[in-house]
Amino acid sequence: MLYSRVAVLYYSPMNQGNDPLDSCGTCDWPHAPPHRLGGAGVYFVTARTLGCIAYFNTPYRLDRALAALLGLADRYGWRLEAWAFLSNHYHFIAHSPSSESGGTTLALFLKHLHAELTRTINREDGVTGRKIWHNYRETHLTWHKSYLARLNYTHHNPVHHRLVALAEDYPWCSAHRFAQSVTPAWAKTIRSFAYDQIAEEDGDNL
Ligand code: NI
């Protein structure tokens, strides 16, 4: 299966050193302190189904899809920070393996994930050889404002798609875990990051 990929850097030298969050080292979220982002190999990924068909349209399918994402991320050494799995696409933020070429394993990781999910869905639907994934898009995050905006975007995605009123109520998103891991003040700070442009560039507008 072929995947088209677009790498986008959101690094802005004009903003370097002028970020009001540079001093926000008190975040109590142990998985991704923003000040550790430099060189950490953090990626934001969006993948969509072919034709935006809602193959993952039941809780059972979403349960297994998320389990596959989490399990294969672990197997390939990718540490997931945030995720939202929906009926026809998903988003996640993850740290690559720490080795110099760690980011290159993303293609293998996603190829494995998509192949596994394709097999499962096609078997259940009684079809063979059907391609269900259109593409994926990866963004290497080298500036923590980009990271924080995408963190808000990912966690708010079930609300953005009007599936729930409160993101924490959507079971296939890490918003609930995140809300339990950070202080209310930090959660409020994250929510203040606009993501309209990200959604538009990501093809996520309704
Ligand atoms: Ni989305």
C-alpha cells in the first residue's frame, strides 16, 4: 500500500525566544514538558480513510483501532502524547524513538497499523483487497507553540467534529487522561491556543 506524505515544519525563527510559555516549566504533565521539545523528535500525524468513509463507525471498531494504535506505537518505540481516533480519520502527537534516525520508523509504524486495520475491517465486511486508507500527513514539531496548539487541536477534535460537547467524554481521545494529569490552570492555558489555521491546513474543517 502506498502512502503520500507531506512534511511541514512550523518552526518560526521570528518567534524564537519570544514565547510567553518559555517560562511555563511548572506543567505537571510528565509525558511532554514543552521545554524538552528541542530535538526530541515530536511528530503530529493525521491519517484519513479513502473517500473519508466511516469504516470505524462502531465503539467496537474504535476500541480495536485505538488498541492497535497504542500497541503498535509501543512496539515501534513511539511514545504517544495525545490522540483522537474518529470514524474516518485520526490524529496523534508522538515522540519518535531517541535514535538519530528514530523519526524514519514512522512510515513502518503507520504502514503496519494501516495494514492491520485494513485486514480487520475487510474481514468483517467480507471483502478482500480493498484499500481503506487514503494517506497520512506528518508534521515534525520543532517549536513548542506548534506542539501546544496541536495538543489543543487533538484533544478538542471530538468537539470540533461535533461528536461530544466535552472532549473528555469521547472515549477514543486522550483528553480525559490529559485533564486528569494537569492542573486546571495549565489545561486552561492549553485551551487558549487557537487551532483554526491548523484545522484548515490539516483538511479538518467541517
Ligand atoms: Ni479531525
